[in-house]
Amino acid sequence: MTDKTLFTRIIDREIPAAIVYEDELCIAFKDLNPQAPLHVLVVPVKPLPRLSDATATDEPLLGHLLGVAARVARDAGYGEAFRLAINNGAGAGQTVFHLHVHVLAGRPFNWPPG
Ligand code: 5GP
């Protein structure tokens, strides 16, 4: 039994994932169930459960996650059109309680989102 989150287990290489970027603060890997031709999750090493659990101390980290998200989209050839999403809480569709930014690109996106 482990109290690590699923995404910490990916960071620790206990579960395989297609990693596209990694640094000391975060990791980015392909979503197992992609909803667009590009669907990458940008995940902080720090296992914040939700965005709403972040504090002022975490603000540089949150900015870094957005910068990495844009970089991932750009490196995949989608720098001009991509969608970022953060589901905060089960009521908003969050299923993995380790903060992550969805990076989606490569198809049209509706607004408002579903
Ligand atoms: P959420 O619903 O919490 O916003 O997003 C969780 C995401 O994690 C989903 O898009 C889901 O497909 C993805 N996911 C769940 N388990 C795994 C896994 O083991 N590996 C990878 N790469 N993605 C996963």
C-alpha cells in the first residue's frame, strides 16, 4: 500500500508514461486517454491535490506550470493554438487529486467548454 498519488508514482518511474518534458519542479507526460491529437498533463513534483490547495508560496510554481504547458504545445508544433484546462474538484471533473494542467491541441475546441 502506498500513499503516493498516481502521478507521483509516474514521477518516481513506478508507473510507465510517455514523458515529454521534465525539470526539477514538474513533469509533462501524455494522457493515457487522449482527448485531442496532443493531450499532455503538466504535473508539479509537489503533490498539491487541487489548484485551490495552492498558497501564495506556490505562485512561482503555478506560473512555471503554465510556462511549461506553452512550451510543450510549442515543441509539439501547436504553439499557435492550444487549450489549457485544470479541473478543480470532483464536481468539475477532477479524477486524479494531484494538480495537473491539461494541454490539448490539434483539433477545434468549442467555447464554452462542455
Ligand atoms: P482529471 O480528470 O483529474 O482532470 O484528469 C486526470 C487525467 O489523468 C485524465 O485525463 C486521465 O485520462 C489521466 N490518467 C489517469 N490515469 C493515468 C495514467 O495512469 N497515466 C496517464 N498517462 N494518464 C492517466
